[in-house]
Amino acid sequence: MNILFLFFFFFYFFSHLQIAFSAHCTTTTSTKAFQKCMTLPTQQASLAWTFHAHNATLDLCFFGTFISPSGWVGCGINPTSAEMTGTRALIAFPDPNSGQLLLLPYILDPTVKLQKTPLLSIPLDNNLLISSSSTLYGGKMATVHDGATIQIYATLKLVPNKTKIHIVWNRGLYVQGYSPTIHPTTTNDLSSIATIDVKSGGITGSAQHNNIKTLRTLHGTLNAIAWGFLLPIGAVTARYLRHVQSLGPSWFYVHSGIQLIGFFLGTVGFAMGIRLGELSPGVVYSMHKKLGFAVFSLGALQTLALLFRPKTTNKFRKYWKSYHHFVGYACVVLGVVNVFQGFEVMGEGGSYAKLGYCLCLSTLVGVCIALEVNSWVVFCRKAKEDKLRREGLIGGTTSDKASSAGNIHSREFLNLNN
């Protein structure tokens, strides 16, 4: 179990190593120097600023990156609350006609969030925005491409004696005309909001973001191990070890132990998912959530089925076995599917963590194929021997009869424990 935890931690750590080193802040740009800077919690973005207390003005520079040659990058200030709706934003993207970098002001109202209307450029209040500009890293000759760094400059007029601002930032893949389209909806993209004290340099909500990030990592790791790995191993154990006569009833205890451990870890991971939903209002992954509830319900039904397991002599035993097999395999399949869904939700679709899980799962599938082929070979060989024996082409010796009697006795013993 500890090896599995270390395995997933190893891949998760290295998948985030590049981000950890690339996320930094600077107070100096090619055109201006600032007093303070900070690394923002998501998207490898950062912010530099100078606060002029005598007239309550703020010079700031936002550093972001494009994720598409036809995409957009934006940042803004929400005057009232730490949320997207109501944000006064400056969004940069290549002009669809000239290809030159363009910076336009927008107001993010509720209709934009619900995607009922396209996002249209609206002049911002002069009492808030004094001036703005943008430039690509590399100067005038730089072009917009995937990974291109942009600097958005703005001078803002703040409310006197109010030094905390709600900053919102994000980036998208496409621009239709002069209307930026919706940004990706991973957890990081939906968490690109922070409250900053421009006087002290403190950031509110950073600790909460780190807690959410840690909880999300634990949630994904536990569920990948439990629903996506241990439960399939438990099913494989029951299918292929039960026919090994030398094990006797041991296979049943191994199978039950693995499934109970998997269900316990999966329950903890499921509870973490519920808590993540409470800590992230408005962040909803409908398919992942529905699959999670379905898998947990099936797992609970399988666990409860142990309490109502009829004896082998009971006439309802065959119905219980059919139910147990159907619910068990459904739980395994949905669990694996939801693990892959979770990688997409976390924005880890191309990560080393997903690669590691795929290697583990493919190894397990390969073992299953080998065992299945071996089972069919043994079955066909025994069927052929039985046929030849019935036709009298081969005879059974005393040792054969004793072995046959022993096999019958073993099968009866296994049936009593099934």
C-alpha cells in the first residue's frame, strides 16, 4: 500500500515540478520598475505593482501566458467581491484583421458567465482605469503563440484608505471576432481569483487555495488507488485464484480483504470530494460527480452484500451470485472510467500521474489476459481428456481415480466456501 502511495506521489510531484520552477515574480520589466511583486496561485501568472498612497493610485503589471495562438489572456479588478461576475477586465488577444496584439476593456456581467450573450467590449469607468497597455515578451517583433508571455499594464484609481483589491485573471483558447470565448473549466481556471493588500503585499485566500489544492491531490490519489486499482485487483483475485486448489478458501479472505481496504480508502476519497464541492461553490463537474456517487453506491451495495450472503444450499444462492458479479464488475468499470474523468477535471490529462496510472492499469489488464488464456487452455485440455475417457480411448489408473476423487472433493470444498 505504501508503495502505491509513493508511486502516485512520485509522478504527481514531477508533473508539477516544471510549474513550481517556472512560477516566479519580478519587479522589473523592459519599460518600468515596480516596488512589489507576487506569484499568483494559478496559471503560472504573477503580478507587480507600485501603490501611491498620497493619491490612492496603483500602477500594476500582470504577467500571463497564452495557451493558443488564437487565444486570449486577461486580468481585471472586481470592485465589490472576489468573483468573476462584476469584474472590470482588460483582455489581450491578436487582432483578427491585422494580427497585432490588441487590449480591450470588458465588464463581466452575469449573462456572460451563463454564456447567454457574447462578451462585448465596454469602456471602463474613468474613476477606476486611468491608463492601460500591453506588450508581448520579446518586444514588437514577438508574436502570439502557445506559451507566449504577455505583460498587461494598468494604472488604477482606488478608493481612498482602501488598499485591498479583488483581482481576477484567466485565459482562453479562442476569440470570435472581438469576443473572447469561455475559458477552460478546470479547477485551476475556476480558482483564478485573489484578494491582495497592495500596501502590505499580503494575499487573502492563498492558504485556502493551498488547502484546496492539497485536498484535491489527496482526493485524486486515494480514489485512483481505491476505485481504479485495488477494486480491479480484488475482482481479478476472485476470478482466477478461486480455482487454485492448493489455496483452499484463502482466496476468499484475500478477495474480501482487498475489497474492504479499497472501499474504505474510496470512502475517504469520496468524502474529500464532497468537501471539495463545499469549498468550491460554483465549481461543478456534473459527469465526474454523478459517476462518483454511482461508484460509491455500488461499492456500498457490494459491501452490504456480504451480510446477506446465503449458504450454498440456499435456493437463492444463484441469484445472489449473479447480483454480486454484475454489481461488482459495474463498480470496477465505472470506477476506472471516473478515475480518467478525474484526471481531466484536475487538468492532468497529459501528466506523468496519468501515465503512471495507465501503466499500472495496462499491466493488470495484461496479467488478466494471460490468466484468461491459461484458464481456457486448461479448460479445453480437461474437456478433451474427459471426452477421450468417456469414449474409452484412454483409461483411468488407480492414481487417476484417486486424483479425480481428490479434485471432486476439492471442488465440493470450494463450493461450500463460495
